[in-house]
Amino acid sequence: MNSRINSSPLVGRSASRILLLLLTFSASIQTFAQVDPPIPAGDIRIHYFRPDGNYSGWTVYAFDNTTENTGNYGGGPVQVTGTDSYGVYFDVGVTAGAQEVGIILHNPTATGGDQKDTPNNLFVDPTTQGLEYWAYSGIACLYTSAPSLSNPTAILPGYVRVH
């Protein structure tokens, strides 16, 4: 009985191709599975989605329990920190023990002047609501979990709708 392994060049090339395919597939999965970087200490994260995909000029103006520049509404806002599968996100500095952080999503460079995403000022309490929030353009609410992009007004798990 011959226990020698077939070492023909064709088998070697096939094995190399399979290995290359597996490495490429593995790299692709890692690219898709990337997660957002951790939220920096002393910050909260606001994820923001716009159906038009246009984030140019959009910023966050934070007030009350924040460490951000509150002296210049048009010039001191928080710029986009990064992008993710939801849209973009902003890391906003908050004071230690912050209980009321005001958030305004706006575009100070919009044609015709400053444009707020909604007319409402939004507020979060990081001590009880956590450090991460999701905003859907045109809806005056900051969610504590990502809303559905296809139906953003759907009731999220753990919530009720009161009319």
C-alpha cells in the first residue's frame, strides 16, 4: 500500500487558490463586521440618519451639561466624528454626572441660513439613559436604540405609544 500524497503541480495550484479565496473571504467578513470605535470617556454618541444621505454641513450644538463650546451657536458645534452603517455619528463631550444635555442637530451653512433638523431642542440624561443615542432626520426624538430605517416611527421594543 502506497501512502504517498499526490504532489502534482495541479493539486498545489488548486490548494493555493482555495487558500487565497478563504483569506479574501475572511478579510471581507472582517470589513463588514467592523464596529464603531468605543465612545471616548466623558462623551456621549449621537448617531444621525438622513434619508437623502447628505450630511454636508450638519453638526450638533450641545448645551447645558456639556463640555462643548456653547458660546458660538454657528461656529462652535460638534462636527461629524465618523460614519457607520446607520449614517454618521457625533461624539459630544458632557460634564461628569451630566443629567441634562441639550442637543440641536442643525446645518449652520445651509442655503438661506441655519437649518435645524427639527424645531425642537432635544434632551438626554446620560446618567439614566446611557451614552448612545440615535436620531432620524425630521423626527424630534433621540432614541436609545436604533430605529428601523424603513419604518422609523415603529414602536421599539420596551416602548409604548401614548396618544
